[in-house]
Amino acid sequence: MLTGQCHCGAIHYEMPSEVLHHALCHCTDCRRHAGAPVVAWAMIPAEQLRITSGQPATYNSSEHGRRLFCAACGTSLFYINEANLPGMVDIQTATLDTPDALPPPTAHIQAAERISWMQHAHTLPAFDRYPG
């Protein structure tokens, strides 16, 4: 089992290391909710997610979409949409204690909504720490 948590540690969870898919989402809803240009999600059957401490708050982000997050620190954790993905839950994989324990994402989804400068973000210079 993999473990994860919110930023402040109020919510902890467990999930299996085998997921149905792992993808990078570029949709406007995910970007705005996370405050990030892209969000990594891993999907599993909802009954395989175990919240071991704390209780996430729920935000109804669309007619059917439910985003679960920590009410104390605001960390976005899970996404549920029973109309489109019955019985499934998406987990923000950056909240895992060891995100590298999952296989890398295999797809970009909602690329039609991708921020244009993200198309070539992988070509930017990289620094191990904040440059001096």
C-alpha cells in the first residue's frame, strides 16, 4: 500500500500501488483548484482508498464533480464523479509520500485546455534548488 497526506498532516490516506491509470490533467477546473499548470491523477476503485486519519471536506466543483480537500490547509486530494466515473476515485499523486512509487503518468488528458507555455515546459533550464 502507498500512503499520502495533505500538507498540514491532518488527513492521511492509503491506496494500492496498482492503479487503473496515471495521467496529467490540463483542464481548467483542475488547474484552478490546484493552483498549478497541470495536475497528476491516479484512478482506483473508490473502495480501495482508505482514509486513515482526518476527514476531507467536499467542494461541488461541477454538476457531478466532487473535489475532496483538507479544510485546514487547502490541499486538494481526491476527485469523484459518479455520473462519468461510477465507483472510481482519482487521487492527486503529488500528495503521495513517495510519488515515484507509482509508474510514471502515461498520458496528458484535457490537452485542449493546456496552457500554451506548458507545451514546451520540459525544455526549460532545470536547477536542483532555487538559482542564486
